[in-house]
Amino acid sequence: MAVKRQKAITWALGLAASVAILLWKPTVLIYGLQTAGLYAAIAIPMGLVLGIVHIVNLAHGEFMMLASYATYFACKALGMDPLFAIIPTALVTAAFGWIIFQITIRRALKAPELNQLILTFGLAIAFTQVINLMFTSQTYKMPLDYVSASMDIGDLTFGTWSFVFIAMAMLFSFGLQFFLTKTTTGKAALAVGQNPRGAAIVGIDVYKIYGLVFALALALVGAMGALFLTKSAIFPQVGSPFTMKSFCLVAMAGVGNIPGILSASILLGVAENFLRAFRGTRGWADIVFFVLIIVVIMSRSLKGRKS
Amino acid sequence: MNRSTSRIITMAAIAIMMVLPAFAGDYPLQVARNVMMYMALAITWDMLLRSGQISFGLAGLVGLGSYATILAVVRGGMPDWLSILFAGLFSGLVAFGIGFFILRLRHTYFSIVTLALGEIFRIIIHNLHDFTGGPEGIVIQQGVMFGGKSGPLYWLTLAGLGVALAASYWFEKSKFHFALTAIRNNEVSAKTSGVNIFRWLLATFVITSAIQGMIGGIFVQSYGFASPDSVFSADFTLLPMAMALLGGIHSTVGPILGGILLGLVSEWLKLQIPYGHLVVYGLMIIVVILFMPSGLLGIARKAGSRKSTDENQRRAV
């Protein structure tokens, strides 16, 4: 009962805050939601890997960075639009991720958690630095016309292209929900996530599922890498903030809670854009996620002490 | 290795370090300083690792200490030597404040929050533009400590390494060793045996952070300049990690061993591949974790124990 009331209060507060922001500075809410879509779409695959393979992939954003670079040079060579590259990039990234999983992460699955963290951290550094070595720290950007599309409502003008990220986040979220609850493989993956030993006993090939889920997550990351390229310039370190922010969102939502990631990213996206809206506070937007994670920790530890 | 040989090696190492400034030129001393600095960081990183918590925030704390020193000197007019101690104190205090929250987290959560620390400190430095000089950095106007003479700077860095070594030795010989090992092995059983986990972790985090901040202070005093890119450089996180892992974690000897090996290699690599030499450390970390998680020391120990069992078997026959 108390939980229900608390939930209702949270929802009411959130709604009131968004209505207030909508009336006062509508662009903050619009851009906030767009940013939220981007964050959520990148964080969902990390949540999937954490929930089922039980690995925190510190190279998460770096995989996306690699996908973006691959897309950039493929599109440059073939004169192709990055949008057509989404599915091929997803497939290539998935294959690449599967190979990386088999030769490195799989060996560390039985090792202590610390080893896995250091391993994926090493992967992240290796990826960033290989790109740094090959293409230097120069930024690359695709000149695309449709990205600057905008819309007017009354005297309000805002960019519309980034709504594609929201669509993507929705697609990932519902697609995964469908995959995990309706298909046999998805149900097996869910079982492995809940209890690997039990899943092995009933005849599920646990390691095969791990590889599959990792590849699936990387397919989503790869698709986001291609899509990210349409909007943003890329450079070797472009992925690392996304690793941290994704983890922040997954931690806020709680492991295995995909809808939670969506609401957490709305909070993060709107808060960041709220700070960006003022000249004086613009530079501080990037530490919002850190503050959020501290607040979440605090409230959880207080709650833990109460109960 | 028995006690007398290890004592001889230690004595020899101390002797070499003492006489080095007498005959080595400026460049070898500069290399030695870098090696010692990274080694000190590797040791402090390992000290926290002994409790089972990984920090990815080395660069953050080094950078914090660097800025504490340089701002104390430039804005506060503090004497050089005092500013280095101030860096240690300041980093320790910040670590206490942050640790109070983030040490309620364990393992993964703690590690990732520390990973963010470097980024957070960097953003704060960027934004406090008027006070910190922002992205362009800040210079000590009156010049480098000791007028940039390599001899005294060598002794200064050696002192920094000495503090790290002493702390690590103290950790190994005192109650810290038992407390941290108990926490690493099993927190629940540690707690039931009356170990106050939070307090021990906080103490360890504060002590290691203070030393890391002090090393940052020494770094900035030897170069007379700090910018977000130079003092929050990923080198400060990566190289010490790679050193400690290669040498063998959970010991003082491991990071020293890895520090000497990798430190010399890294100076050579910096000349060979100026941009992107970090890729070597990234790959090294991966290989060490996958194939020799206990490092060179672990391999040596295994070889040693195999030898002794061989001897025992021979004797038995």
C-alpha cells in the first residue's frame, strides 16, 4: 500500500514538473525527451547484458564508437546514407561483439567480478586507442540535410530529427519485451538470467545463450552507432560518457527493469537540458548523471536502513 | 625467495636509488622520476584493491591533487613544499566526503562511480574558469620547484614513492592487512567477525587518495603547469593499473616489479608511438587478466612451489 502511494506521488510530482516545464520553457522538455530517447536506446542493451550475462560491459559506449567509425568510412566509400547502414552495421557489430565475447569475456565469466571489470575496461581502452592510432583524435561528421529539419508550433521552433531516437528507444524496449517473453530463445535467456545453474539443469546451453544475448545487445548498439552518426560528430572518446551514463541509468532503474530505464533517462535528459537552457549553468549539464547516481545511492541506503 | 636474499635485493635497490642522481644525467633522472611516480600510484591502487574494490579514479585524484597544489601556490601564495602536503590533505578530505557516499556501494557500482570521478573533477575545473584557468590550464609564474634542477626533483619524487611504500608496508604488517583481506574474501563473514567494513574501507580510500593527490602535487610542482588534459590524462589510471596487474596484485612487491618493467617500457613506447601508446597497456591489461591473473609474481610463486615439491619428491624417493 505504502509502495503504491509512493509510486503515485512520484508520478504526480513528475507530471506536475513536466507540465510546469512545458508551460515555461517548452524546448527544454522537447529536447530533454529527445536526449532521453538517445540515452535510453543506448542504455537498454547494457541493461540486457547486465541482466542476463551478469557482466558490466565498460566497453559499451566504445563498441558504439567503433560502429560509428565503421559506418562513417563505409558510407564515405560507398557514398551511402548512414540510415541505410543501420541494419548492416548492426549485423557487423553483432558479429564483432560475438567474436570479442568468445575470445575474451567468456573466459572471464567464472573469474571474480573484479577481473571482468578490469577486462572490459582494458577492452574499452584498447578500442579507443586503436581508433586514436588509426584516425587520430580528429572529429568526423556526416553532412546531412534532413538532420536539421525543424518544426514550428506558434512561435516555437525546434529540431525534429532527434525524435527518431525516441522511436528507436521504444522499438528496442517493446522488441526486447516481446523477445524475452514470447519467443523460446528469449524465454531461455530470461531463465539463464534468473538462474544459470537451474537453466543448465533443464537443458539450456548457458554459454550459447550468453553469446547470443551479447551479440543481440551489440546489434542494438551497432544500430545506434549508425544512427548516432547522423546527428553527432565522432571522435575516439565519444563513447565513454555513454558507458557511464548508460550504467547510471541501468543502476537507477535496477537490474532487469527495461521500462525503468526509460523513465530514468527521461529524468536525466530533461534535467540536463534544463541546465543547458541557461548560459550560466550550461557547463554543468554533464555532471547531472553523477549527482543522480549519488542521490539514488543515498535514498536506497536510507531506505535499506529503515527496513 | 628466502628472507636474506630478499633483504639483499632491497638493500641493493635502495643503494642504487640513492647513488643514481650522483652519476646519471638529466634524461635518465627524468625517466626514473616518471617510473617512481607511476610506481607509487600503482602501489596505492593496489592497496585499495586488497579490499576487493577497484578504483578507476586514479587520474581523477591525481588531477585533483595537481590542481590543489597549483591553485594553492598561484592563488593562495602557499610555499612550494607546503602545497604538496596540502594536495595530499585536500585529496584526502575530498575522498572522505565522496567515500562517505560511494563506499556504501560495492564492487561494480563503486568502480563505475570512481570511473566517473575523473570526468566530474575535469568538468568542475573547466567550469570554474576564473579560478582554475579553465581548459587552457594554469602556470606557476615563479617557476618550477628547485628551479627545475633534476637532482632535488628526483629526491622529491623518491620521497613520494617512499610515502607510498611505507603506507603499503604498514598496510601489510598492521591490522589493515587482516581487515582488508577479510573484506575481500567474504564480507558477510568479515562482518560477523566484528570487522567494521565501512570504516576500514573509508580509511583505506582516504589514505590511498591522499597519497595519490600528493603524487599529483609532486607532478605539477616538477612541471610547473596544469591543464585538464595533462593532469586528468588517462595515463594516470591506465599505467599504474597495468603495472600492478603485470607484477601481481595484493602485494607491495608486485607493483614494484611491474612498475620497473612497464615504467621503462612506457618511456620507450612514448618515443616510439607518441599518440596511441596507451593501446599497448589496454591490450596488456586484457592479456594479463585472461592468462595470468596473479601476474608475474604469481607465476614466480607457482614455479617456486613446483620446484620445492619436486625436491620433496626426490627426497622421498
